[in-house]
Amino acid sequence: MKKTITIIVFFITSVYSQSFLEPPDGKIYHGTQIAFESHLGYIEALNDSTLNPAVRGIFLAVPGTRPPATTYNNLRKFLFEADSIGFIPEISLFLETNHDIPNGATDSIIAVSTEYDYFIDSLIEVCRIYGQRMFIRIGGEFNGWWNGGGYHPYYYVIAFRKIVDMFATKDFRDSIATVWCYEPDAANDFDSVGINGPLWYPGDEYVDWFGLDVFDYFHFDQSLPDYNRGVITQKGKSERFLEMARTKMKPVFLNETSAKAINITADSIDSANDWSNWFAKFWEFIDNHTEIKGFNYINAEWESSGFPGWGDARIQNSTYIAKWYKEEIQRDKYIHLQTSTPVSIKPVIAFPEQFVLYQNYPNPFNPSTTISYKLQASSYVTLKVYDILGREIATLVNEYQQPGKYFVHFNVETHHGASLPNGVYFYKLQAGSFVQSRKMLLLK
């Protein structure tokens, strides 16, 4: 009697879920940091509007050394610029009171208390009023000893998750791409797990992008070894971190990059050496790692900015460097400000009977702003402005209207004299059974 043997073969496939704001494979965001206003000379050096960076980054601290109002205002100005120019903003939230003092880190305080919740909540509210996509890098370089004396294992993880959850509470989680960032001068423990869980990694559901900051050529030079006499090198730590990103199927953003200790000058021989010793190695590093999908260059003169030994990394100092830099980023792989390359933004679903209340523009505003809305059916429409206590400030529309898109101007001086104080206000549209409200910010 013959026996029939049935062999069942299971094919197990991994399903890759694209991260928010992740560009298609083979595409890389071209970005810059605005530290020390270095982006101005950078854009001038490129001298080509089609090569303007698609991403710009700003550094903020929680709570930092400045008055909270100053930090909020700096963020508003930055996001207003993003809205006007069209770049994708990247906000780096350093969890510290003072970057340069021991015990200046605030991650443990954020994790276990509500002391800075008001501050974080206010920053999130400014982001929500802006209302568009952005990168949020939480903690800068998470296990670097330089972050106010260093963050705390476990507590940093709790603080990271708490901040992301606060964005979710504001219904803004789907508009941010969170970044978890490492720098290879830090310890080689980024993936370590202790008795209380991960020392540093907040978890796949909280981290959208991995970030890697590289400055010295030995952070990324592909000709260097990963280990030297059994000890991992900085380049080896960069490679190990990128391997973790690949394992987690997360894209990588080089959030801070700059030609450290390379003094760029107008001398042609000097420039050729600088190019081969740093820039050529940097582009090779990117080419060899397809998981890298964005970079920010800091075009800074570091010495006068309080970083002795860091040199001058400004590409405009050398026509040779600027020429070859431009030639590199003209490659089709780089995403610039005016590119039409798509990214993974959730589509807006259009309903047959759609009423829409749009975010006012400009926002923040002073003294006037424009509110627009769309009607898909004839309706009796009211549009009113309220203060934060719910008191009516002005009635802008109170009439029956036909389908279409409408634009209404709100001027503080015209509708309410000059007496309205700075702050958050609400505008509410009611069209038949449709009711929606949005926030706007008056900033004199």
C-alpha cells in the first residue's frame, strides 16, 4: 500500500510599512539646519532656486534658558516661514535646561512629573495651529554625554513616548514623523535592553525614522574598519546603528552633518583636499546605504560659534567646493524644495457632499488674516470668531450662500478695534448641520 505524503510549504513574507514622510526608494531629502543662520550663506552659495533645500531644521530646548514666550515665538516664526516658502520643517526638541552644565538634562523630570507639561503642550499647540506635516526629533542625540550632562537610560524612553502621546492627544500624531537620533561619539549601547526594558529605544510604534548625526570623516569613511583590535570604531558604530534601522525597516535621516575640522578656504589645492577628505567620502557613504533618505547640512563657521577645533564648514568659501557640491545634489536622487516627488502623505478623502473649513492664512497674524471655506450645497452659513473663553468676538458671515469656495477677511482693528490681546482665538463655521472650528493665533 502506497502512502501519500503531502508536503505543505509556507512562504513567509515580511510586509514593509512605509514611514510617514518617507520618500520613494532611491530618493533623498536635501535639507539644512538654520543654526547660526548658516542656511542663508548656504542658499546663496547654491545660487539656484531649483536646488533649495526641501527640509530646514530648528533647535529648541525644553525648557532651555530663554523665557518660554521667546521659544514659542521663535517656533511660530519658523513655521510661518515654512508655510510661506514651502519647506518641510524639522523641529529638534532637546530635553535640557542648559546644554553645557552637568545635571542639565530634563528627560527624567519630563518622564515622572508634569513640571514641563505646560511648556511641551504649548509647543505642540503652535505646531497644531500650523497644521502641516513636519519632522519631530525628540532629544537630539539621545545617549550623548553632552546633552546637559547626559540623558538617563529608561527615563529618556518614557519621556520620548510621553511627548509623542501628547501629540496624539492633540490629534496631531498623524502629521508628525518622529526621529530617534544617534551620534557615533556616544556609547555603543543604543540597542541595549536592561531589566526595565530598552535603555534608549522607545519602540517601533513611537519611532518613525532613525536619525544619525555625522561630523568627522571617521564617522562614515567607508575605507575605515568597523573594529580596531576588537574595539568598535566610530565608523563601526554608525554601521551598527544603520543595521538596526534596516532590521526595523525604518528610513534614516542624517539630521546634523557638517565638515568638522575641515577649514574650507578659497585656495584651490586646499579645496581639492577638503573635497576628497570629507565631501567625497560623505557622498559615498550615502550612496552605499539605501536606507538613508535625507540629510541636513550645517553650513557653519564653527570657531566663532563656540566650537573650538571644529573649523569652518561653509561651502561658499570655495568656488571649487561649491561647484562640486552643486553637481552632486543636482543628481536625480535628491529631493529639493520645488520637486514634485511624492512622499507618503495620507490622502484626503473627498466626499460627494463635502464642507471644508480651511486653516486661516497667515497664521499667526497681525492685524488681519483670511479665512476660507467650501460649501458643497446651498446652506445658511454663520462664521464667528471667539476668544479662548468662548466669548463671541465677531460675526463674519450670517447669510444664505450657494455652493462654492469663499474667502473672508478678519481684521482685528476693523472688527474689534485695537483692544484684542495676543493669544489663541477660535473661528467656527456652521453650514446647515455641518459645524467645524479651528484655532488661530494673534501675535502683535
